[in-house]
Amino acid sequence: MRGEATGSPDIESTYIEKGLSTQSAGYLLSKFGLLAMLAGLLLAAWYDQVVIVIVLGLVLSAAGLSKLWSRYSLKGVHCQHLLSGQRAFPGEYLELKLQLDNHKLLPLPWIQVNDEVPAGFLHGASPTPGNRPGSALLSKATALLWYTRASWRQRLYCHKRGYYTLGPITVNSGDIFGFYPRSVTEPFVEHVIVYPRIYPIAQLGIPSLYPLGDTTAERRIFEDPTRTIGVRDYTPHDSLRHIHWKATARHQNLQVKVFEPTTTLKMALFMAIDSFEHNGAENEDNLELAISTAASIANYVTEQGSLVGLFANTCLADSGESARIPPGSGVNQLICILEALAKVTASPSSPFEDFLQSELRNLPWGTTLIFILSTPSEPLTGLLADLKERGHRILALQVGEPPEVDIDHSIAWHNVRNHEGMMTISSREG
């Protein structure tokens, strides 16, 4: 039933051991009821009660024919479940095609297909709730003669980012009287990935994501790498012009600025999922905004031919693992990041501080670190300040209301907002 494969297997022969069910139409036509009528028939025949014999004979004949019809109703029935695609962006449509084939002489007076789909995909409809939370039943019914086919097409509206499950499909049929309905459930499912919304960087209010090169702007988020990226102890060979006086005061020892000689941009996006755990529905919106921010930056950096990676302490919807994608470039890298962002959930896999410390060990020196978060904890702000002091280039994007905790204003802090359906980013000055 999955994909576009032809020659689908016989439904009953494939799934009878996996959940074929039959239901008798009431107590009278159950096994005990039929045995009782058979006994009554024999008793009526013994006493020459012709009318009773005829009536009971007709009932037993109809029941026997119905039971036999029902037994073979799903033999030779093939079902295909076809999707026009399994990837989409919010606001796009996918087409779902359900196709039934009856490859036998026995006609089917009725047959029904129930496909479980995400409720939001049935745009503008009032569907029947499905078995899973947030799912609905897409029901189609018809009659099939011998060697005939029926198919239905349904447009699915990809309303928002996510990792969605389609299926299982339940097929119901039976005899002409409906005495003995039969049902099979196809256990396999399809998955649809709806990527996060991507905004042009110009609409994000970021003058330039590049710390070097030909990109110009009135205000740069990152300092030019030919300028300060960290501090170290003073040596007699250092110029007095390079002394970092604030760091010297903190360390009580002369500190000089460190300059980055490289011209290759490597960027790592870090999402602190546990910082979105407060304020209920408001932070759900903030999380979606944060995911779109990460997608937009990754898209922009990939278009410029630079390297970008993604790290998030989330439980991904398909695997339950954290998102770990080392910096890379190219379209395939962007697709990997977008798919991971589509699977991000609000459940953190571990405290972000621990997650960050473990992932930093594997990143090459000179990687620009972009942190996307909601409400930063004091330990996290202290950790960011320490990373900055150790020479890392850092940008912090805070989604929603500005943090109330003290922050190090040597770090570039920006606020991300959703203003009238558009994403805006503004600098948070010290």
C-alpha cells in the first residue's frame, strides 16, 4: 500500500495473520444462533412443519451464503496508497490517491477505506477523529464489480512545520446483506516532512551574517576576523596598542587581543530547547519562530557557499535523539538541516549547558557559534561569556521577550520577534 509500487499483494492473504477481524450481525446469526436454528429446522422437519422448515431453511441459506461471501470478500482486493511527494513547505499541498482493485469474479456490494491522516491536512473539513491524537479519518466508500477499480484523490494541506504520519489504512467489506463484515488494517505508515518556513535574510533585519569578504552593511553583527576574537597573556613582543584593558582588569594580568587570520566562515547553529519550556502556548510560538530563524540563516549561509551545521538538545520526532549535524556546505547539507528542524520537538534531551560542552569538543577552531534561545539561564549566560573570552565568535538570538537575567554585553545579543506575521531581528544594546 505504500509508494507507487504496482502489483500490490492480496490484502487478506498478506494481513490476515496481522489483524483480520470479522463481526457477526447480531446474536441470531452467531454460531450458537445458527446451531439453534439448525436444530429447530430438524425438529420442524421431524414434525412436518413445512412453513417453519421453509423459513428456517431460507434464513440458514442466506446466512451460509453471506458467511461464504464475506470470507472471500477481501480475496483479490488490492489497495494502493500513493502520495505526490513526502516533502513540502508550509502552505503547500500534496495529493493523496487511494486506489482499490477487485481482481476476482465475486463482486463487492460495499467496501470502505479509512485512512488515518493528520487532522490539519484536511483543510476546511470536519473529519472524524482518528485513533492517534491530532489525527482524523479520511473515509471513502463504494461498490466494486468483478475486475473493476475505484480511486479517490484528496488534496492535503501542509499547514505547519512538522513530521507527520499517514496511516494505517483500514479496509472494510463483507457480504451483500452486511451480516458478516470483515476488516483488515494495513500496519505500515507513510511519513510526510513539512519544512520550517524560510524568510529572506533581508527581512530578518540582519545587515550581514558575514564576518569578512565583500558583504557590506551599515552595522555588522560580527567583528571582522582581522580584529579581536579573543584574548591571551601579554608577551614582550606584543604591541601596547593590542592590550585588552577590560580583560586585564578581570585577570589582574596583562591581556592582549587575539586576531583571526582565517577567511573561511564555518557556522554552527545551537538551539537551546529547554529555554522554551515556560509560558505554555507563547513559548510554542517562540519555538516555531526560533526554528524558522535557524532555517533562514542556514539557507542564507548555504547560498553563500559557506559551511553551516545544526545542534539542538531536542528529542527528534522520529528517533528521539538530539540533532547533531556537523558544519558542511551544499544543497544536501541544507536538506539535512531542514529535515532535522522539521523533526524538532519541545522535549529536551539533556540540559543545554551539558549538551553544548560535549559538542564544542568536536567543532573546529574558528567556528562561529550562533545561539538561538528563549529564556537563557544564568549558567548559560556565564558560559557564553566564558566562550567569548576564550576566543570564540558568538551571536545570541533571543526569541520573544528580552531576558531578565544579566548578560555580557560584549556578546552580540539580538531579539527575534514575530511582527504582523513577519520575523524581525533587532539588536539589544547594552
